[in-house]
Amino acid sequence: MEAPVVNVQEVLHSLRDVKYRDFQAKLIPTVSQENIIGVRTPALRQLARKLYQSGQAESFLSSLPHRYFEEDQLHAFIISLLPDYGQCAAAVGAFLPYVNNWATCDQMSPKVFQKHRQELAEQIKCWLASESVYSRRFAIKMLMDHFLDKDFSLDYMKLVAQIRSDEYYINMMIAWYFATALAKQPEAAMPFLEGKCLSDWTHNKAVQKAIESRRISLEMKNALRMLKI
């Protein structure tokens, strides 16, 4: 017996919290408030699993573009569940041009990528070359999430440091990457700050985020304070 077809927008509106919508609208300025329903993330993740397990995910993923922010969130959460690397990478690539906010971009975190880092590294280069703001932001985030630990390479760090953009959401992710790198790969990351290898704004934001981090030693924080431009 087939599971009943879920009317996604109907379910989302039934979960609506107006106060939460108003709160979210302030955090996501690139999305119009009229396109935000106001559904909390745990409920969205639960609905994503329901759509995936019922076999309705493919139909939903093919229905781009979506109207509501929550539909984009659902899309990101469903993609994150896909177990096949090729299918998942293709779904990410198809979706990224439609992503219009930092939250959807950052909350898309496919589990399967952890087991296919070699293929992922090549795909990241394609996303970095895109003209789409959130394709580039997502690529930097994937380098931060997957290539600052055992698969770290100085070449990836150089790749991020070379990026120049006028886009706030790209520069913020570069800053976040280097603040994280200072915690995970301090000996490799510190010379990039000492050598002023980033744009001035991004450099200062990376320094600020690192100083605010609990993972950075007091000694390094003091050194970073001396590097502000």
C-alpha cells in the first residue's frame, strides 16, 4: 500500500509559528518575509525524513524553484539524506543556483560526502568557479567541513585565500573558514593572517571570529589582536 501523497505547502502552513517567522525574517534579509512561513528546524527535518522514506522525495526535488524558504530548507535536508554520492552531488549542483540565503546554504550537509572526499574535492573546484554566490559559499564551507582535519592540504587553504569577492556572504564564509583553520591547523593558517593574504575586511573579520572562539588559545588571540588592519 502506497503512502498518501503529502501536500508539502499545506503541511508547512499547519506548522506555522508567526512569531518565529518574524524572528527568522530578521536573520535572513535576502528572503522576503512573505516567503517565510515560520516553521522550526526540527519539524522541517522530520518532514524531510518523512518525504524521503515515503518515496516522495524525488518528486519534490524536481519541483524547483520553490516558493517558500521552508521548502528550500526541506530540499536541503532531503539532499543531505541521499546515500549515493553521484546522485547527491548532482542534486546539490541542481539546487545551488536556486539557493538565495545563507541558512539554506549552510544547513545543507550531505553525509555521503564524508566517504567521497576525493571526488568532492574536484566538485568543489567547479562550485568555486560558479557565478552563483551560494555555490561559492557552499564550496568554501565544504572545504572547511571536510578538509581541515585528516584530509587537510595547504593547497585548499591557498585556494580559499585567493578568492576575491564583493559579496558579503562569500567573504563571511572565507572569514569563518580561516577562523576555523586557526583552531584546527594553526601552523598552516597563521602565516596567511601574518602575510595579509586576505582582503582587509575579510582579514579583520577572520581575526574577530577567531578571537571570539573558545577553540583558540589565549596566546594566539593576543597575537591576532596585533594583526588587525
